Amino acid sequence: MDQLLQHLLNATVLGGTYALLGIGLTLIFGIMRVVNFTHGELYAFGAYCMYLLVMLLNVNFFLAFFLAVALGAALGGAIEILLLNRLRGADIDTTMLVMIGAWIVMQNAEQLTWSGVALSVNSPFPADPLVLGPMSVSWNRIYVFAVAVVLIGATYYFVNRTRLGKAMRATFQDRDTAALMGIQIDRIHTATFALGSSLAAAAGALLGPVFVVTPTMGDLAASKAFAIVILGGLGNVVGATVGGFILAFAEEIGAGYISSGYRDAMGFVLIIFILLMRPTGLFAQKERIG
């Protein structure tokens, strides 16, 4: 039982960052109908920003996180303006090829800049873990979970309660009608891509100090983000959140009781099983963002 409780605690902490990845991707796909292959590289970008700011520029750890998120949003906005804005109305094959090209360029730029050596980011938290009865968890992971929960709640509030968020939802439901009502669709697309990119960068900035930073770290993160979006239902923020936690629990329990070597595979096996039962995802609803 003690081992099970520890696995559940670990999964809960990891699920928050998985949810951030899924939410960012589901917003972009749901509103823009763009398969964002750069999502994993934006995750890696957030981690590298933490390394640059904390380890090389000696910026305060917590300030560095906010700067990494802001830089991720800026990079995402630039990608949308420079690439996707020019492809408005293009067929999905062209858009996918362009985004795949952007993914390759970003990953190789990281490889050229930082080399393939794994980098670590120091955190200000004490090395001794917090002990809760039979369970223990590092203070760094507690910080990761707390920030992830705050960002998830803030994103949900933004999408459902703010004027810009309502414009995003209207664009998702019917972009032609939204345009007739005076909504600037191009601006909504840029804002959406920037928001989704900032969430991916936030996940990378949170997990970079927990693990190590490498140019290929975004590949697996992107695969998991796509799996979470499919599992939760396309265009569903709540579904992406729940899907992130489901994937984390599947991985942690599988690693603990079957084999750690199959950790990443266990989540995908669960997703395949669920999709066989419910092909549209667990929480899919017609025309929903929020």
C-alpha cells in the first residue's frame, strides 16, 4: 500500500505538466485546425530558457520561469505570424509540411546552439524531500505541481470568462459568423498560438530543473501531448486536463508494477484501449472549447 501511495503521488505531480502540454495543443488545434508539430520544441525551448537565464545569466529562479513563459509566447506568436498567417486557407497537407519543417529547424538550432550534451538546471529548493507518512516528494516537484495547477486554472478562467477567451470560443464554433460579428480572426489565431506555446514552454520550464535538458526532449513530450489531446477529446480543455492526469497515472503505475522500461509505452497502450471503446475520446463534444 505504501508503494501504491507513492506512485499515486508521483503521478499526480507529473500529471499537472502533462495537462499543460495537452491544453496548449488542444487550443491550437481546436481553434486554428493546425497540427502543431513544433509543440514539443516549444517545450524544449522553455527548458533551455531556464538553463540560459538561471545557469548562465544568474537570473532569479522564479523570475526566470515567468520570462521563459513570456519568451515561449513570443516565439509562438512569431511562428504564427511568419509561417501560419501566410498559409491561411491553404490545404492541411501544406500546413503540416511547413510545421514539420519548422520543427526540424528548431530542433537542429537547439542542437547547434547547445550541442547534444544533457544540461541540468539548479533549483533553490532544499535537497531533503518532504516526508508525508510513508510517502516522500521533493520540494521541487511540489513547486511544479502547484504552478501547473495555477496555470491550468488561469487558462480555464481565461478561455471561459475573458473577452478574448470568448472570442476564441466563438472562432472555434463558427469562424465565419465570428468574423461577421467583428472578431479579428487573424488576431485570434496569433493569440491562440501564443497562448498554446506559452503553456508548452511553461511545462518545459517546470520540468527542465527536475530532469535534464536535451535537444530531443521535445520529441517524446510532443507524442504525449498529441496522445492527451486525442484521449481527452479534440477542442476540450477539461478533457485535456483529465487526459494528462490519466496518462501520468498509467505511466507511473505501469512503471511501478510491470516494468520501468515500458513506462512510456503503458500510457499509449491505455489510450489505444480507451479509443477502441470511445474513438472520439473520453470527453469529446460537438464544437467545444472550454
